[in-house]
Amino acid sequence: MKQIVFKSGEVLCVEVPAPQLQPRQILVDTHASCISPGTEMSGLAGSGKSLWQKAKENPDKLRKAFERMKTEGVLSVLNQAQANQESETPCGYSAAGVVVEVGSEANGYSKGMRVAIAGAGFANHAEVATVPVNLAMSIPENVTLEEASTCAIGGIALQGIRRADVSLGDFVVVIGCGAIGLLTVQMLRAAGCRVIGIDLDAKRLELAKKLGAEFVFNPAQENVVQKVTQVTNGQGADRVILTVASSSSQPLRQAFEMSRRKGRVVLVGVVGMELERGLMYKKELDFVISTSYGPGRYDEQYEQKGIDYPYGYVRWTEQRNMQAYLQMIADGSVRLSGIVHSTYPITQAEDAYQALKSEEKPLLVLLSYPAEEQAAGGQRSETRDQTTTNNQQPATSWIPPSDGILKVGLAGVGAFVQGMHIPNLKALGGQYAVRSVFDLTGVAGRQAARQLPDANVQIETDYDQFLKSDIDMVLIGTRHNSHAELTMKALKAGKAVFVEKPMCITRDEFEKLGEVIEATEAPFMVGYNRRFAPAVQEIHKITDKRVNPLVVHYTMNAGYVPYDAWVHADEGGGRIIGEGCHIFDLFRSLTRSKAISVSVDGIQPKTSAIRASDNMVATVKYADGSICTLLYSSLGSKDAPKERMEVFCDEQLFVLNDYMKLDSYGASCNWEAKPADKGHLVELEFFAAEVMAGNRFPIPLEEMVETWLISRQVADQLTA
């Protein structure tokens, strides 16, 4: 399909695979999408700024980059920054089209339904979109798809009015008569308010007057504060809504000055925030911010998981706001004539953005998706291979490639895979060659493919199609809750699997994965990289010759992660399953002995923001008599080292700090490196060598199983 992206200040129309439908989503063939002159033009301009410009404008990000350089190295951080600079960014967040497929848990939608869709990352300027159920609205019969494509813009305007809490007969000033401002004017008029429009553009003021503003004023030609005071009988405005985009604080200052005592000022747009307390204090003004389309925005539970707010408690969610906006178009309360300037086919998107920069200053511009393109898009949607490998017969064997180079398929190409694994795979060109990339979004897959030396890398958004590509192995780097399913499908397809930790989350997944591993023959390894770290190998050189058991103490100063972060949810499985497992594997590697008992104690937090499962001490005893302790905590300072390990052995002590410095006492085993080296490159080198030599489990299966069982046991005890 075709999709519009921003890259280095340019607008590009690129070909990418259609996104993959998820259970709580609908698949939509886009017929029209709306270009936001504010948000999108700002994003386009931002994509064209140099690294130096971005650093000057975001000193906090620059400071964080310097901090990362201390652990990751200067070159690594600069390479990542340059990669981000050259990345292609999807754009668009308001569109309309026809439903062509419905997810298994997307209730209330059917094929052929006309829907308006919203949300950055979902309602992009693209021929096909997958949208969560709470970001889609049915379109009234007498509303066109073109009109409905403005749903997000209308939702923003309506939420600003909700925040203003207007009443019948209120004097309401709208500062900024752009697209959102003019929609606001019409809605306020429909609500029985007396509307005053303010703008620097005479044409926009004229249009505001036609659309319902009772008074209009131009601050370049008259004292708007004085004028508002006069027309409000000397009292001032009941409400002021700012829908303007300006770096100046003057609009906000004027809003306070023209408000009546105990009035309310609502910021919908973007203005300078140099507040004058005196202006607010004397009148006891309310100053509030309006967030996008309304309640639910930026709430993952609502937007992505489809969990709606109770109607009786949250009357106007973002979805209900946008549905109300569409109804206002249907009943004639809102008119788009004069606001929508022109429409361009998606292949001429660059011209559309150029039009927004012209002297004419159009308010809104739409993109269309011509009928011939729609037919192609619909056909792709209907004829995509719907077969699944869930019940397929396992491949009978796995044969190492004769040329010694493993053809790799990357499943999931997020920041870690792009920042760590792709550079390492490129460095190991004599062992690996990436041939295919899978990701739920085509733009992400395309971005990863652009970093690879092979210009013909296959990009897929359908995992079953991805497994049919010419690859020997799959490197899985998706979110944790998909690891088991993707691993099982790959093994059944006869592909070797290198899966990032954890191998799975639940006990049910563990049992099913075990059955698949037993029934198949392809190599399998979990990415427990710390056992391959150079510093750990230095310790091994001495501890492997020890006489007595080890005592190991590992401190993980993990840092605080918000309570509602994905790592705590079903996707992540918790931090012990997702991160602590690394250390339990390291213990097994160091002791070279089986675990015989596990004990765990967690704190009892006084506040709900702190999780007991993030703050605990786990002790593992091994058959050789060794004792290993993991202290995992989110309570420490991020200014301190994150990881510290102490290994006691035969009157010797080894102290490892953040995989950058190893000190030894009673032994000659000192090591230092910058940036930190946690073994990611070596583990890939090791994996390739082992599977090419015929070793199915480069890390013994028994050890990978033990690590998972310990992690699961610890996590269960902490949440019991």
C-alpha cells in the first residue's frame, strides 16, 4: 500500500505492506484523510531540523544523551541519534473509509461500514489502516467520507468547549480562527452562546462571521480587550478559548485581561506560557488545558485495549466527542464549506503540504485515495493469505545452510533490535545475512530494512507470510507476551529461533512451548546475553578452577518504572520475568550447577505507586553448595550504577560494575571497557557457530528451562 511519511523535512509517498489486524481493531480501506496544518506542519518542520538545532531546542534531551554516552559510548549514541534523524515518520491522525475486516474482539463493527477514524499511529495518511475500536466512529448517512475525515479536528474543538463548561447565553471569545477555531465558533453558536472571534487574518474573520460569530476583532487593528469589554456590557467574557498557535504569551495575556471576574480560560492550541499571576489572581480566573479529543486520549487501556469508560461516569469520551461532531455535521450545525480548501490524491501529497505553506493559507487540505488505488487496496485486504501455522505439521528437520551463512528473519524491529541486533548482525556478515523483516507496521519494517546492506530485504506485516520467506532462522524481538506464540510458529515452520528473553510468560505457554520444542528439530536459544559478557568470561577463567562453592551477590538498581507501564501489564509479564531472568541465567552459568532451592522476600510498600514485585531479594541454592542472591529494586537513584555483581571464591573477590569495569582482589583478573559490553555481539557469534556445528541448543535446554522456572516461581511468590 501507499503511505505518507516525513523524512528530513521532506514529504514522501512510500510503498509498505498493509498493517496487520489485531483482535480489538478494525481494518479500514481509507477514502479520505485530513492534513492538520498545525500539528503536521510542525512535525514536518521538526523532521528537517539538524541534530544541532534539535539539541539547542531540547537541552534536557542533550543532557540525557551525554549521560547515555558514559555507559553506551559516544559513537553508539551518535549513531542512534543519526538513525533517528534519518528515520521515516508516519503522519496523519484523522481519516475516514470503509471497514474491510473486523478483529475477533472488535464488537459493533461489520464489513462495509463507513467509519471515521482517528489517532496518530493508526489513522495515518495510508491506503489501509488498522484502528482500535475506541478510535473509530460510524458515519451518519448524510455525511460524506470527506467530511468525516475531519473527525479528529472536530473532536479537538469540541473537547475545548467541554473544558470551557459553557452555558446558554454565555459570551465566549475564540482567539485564533483557524480550522479548529472556526469549528469551535459553529459549535458554540449551536450551543446558544454569543461568540466573539479574534484573529489577525481578515479573511478568516469574515468567514467566522458567516459561520456564526456575532462579533469579530483584529488585534492588529484594534484594542481587542477593550472591544470585548464593550460588547459584553463592560463585564468581560464568560469564557475565552485559545485555538491559536503562537510562541508569544500575548494571546494568553489578552485572554486573562478580557475575561470577567471568575471567568474561565481554556488553552486548546499552543502559546507562550509566561503567566502573569496578577491578571489571574484579581479576577480569580480558572485556567485549564484541553487535551486533544477528550477523555481516553493517551490512555493505553482505553485507546489500544478498547476498554471504554462507563457512560454514566464519563459522558464525553474522545470517541463520543467525535461521534457528536459527526452528528453536528449531519444536522447542519457545523459546515465545512470554506474550511476545507482542496483535495489532492495521495500520490500528490507533497503538493498538498506545499499548499499549506502558500500565501493563501488554506485552513484544511484533504488527501484522497483514487478508486483504482482503492480497488487494489481492497483486493489486497481480501486476498491476503489467511492460513495459520497453529495446527501445521512440524517440519521434519533443520539443515544448516551449506555456505555457512544463516539467512535471518527479524520478527519485531523496535528500538532494541534496531539499535543493538541489527548493527551486530551487520558486523557478523560472515555468519548472518538478514533477508526478511516482520513488524505489525510497514513503516517500522521499512525503517529497519533501510539499515541493512541488502536492498532486497523482504518486508512483511503478516507473520505467516514472513515465515514463508527464504530464511533459516528467526530473531524474535517483539513484546514479551508474543514470544511464545511466534517461537512455536517458527519452530513448526522449520526455522531456527533466537528469541529475546523471556521465552514465555505463563505456565500454559511454557507447557505448550515445551511440547513444540520436543516435536521439532530446529535450533532454539533464548537471548541470555550476560553469560557471554567479556567480564563474565574473565571471571569464569578463575572460578571454573575453584575448589569451594561460590557466593554471588547481584544488585540490580533497576530504577522506577510507572505502575501502568507495559512491562507490568500482560504484554510484559512483570520485571522479574522480563529482566530478572537474565541474572538467574547468569547464576547458573557461573555455578555450572543445578538449582536446588529458591527463597524470596519482597518489601511491603506503604504507597501503591511502588510494587513489591519490583523490590525483592531472591536467594538460589545450587547442588554444588553455591549460594547466589539477587537484590532487585526500583527504589534506588538512577545516578548510581545500575548493575553490580560481587563473586566470592576461594579467598578471592571479583567486583563487576555495569559491565564496564571488573576489579579483582586476591586474583589478577582486572578488566575495563567503554561502552558497557553485556555480551550481545558474542552471543550472536556463539549462536551461529553452535547451530552450524549441529548443536540444537547452544545454551543447554535444561538451563534455559531452569532459568524460566526460577523466574516464574519468584514472580509468583511476590504476587501471592
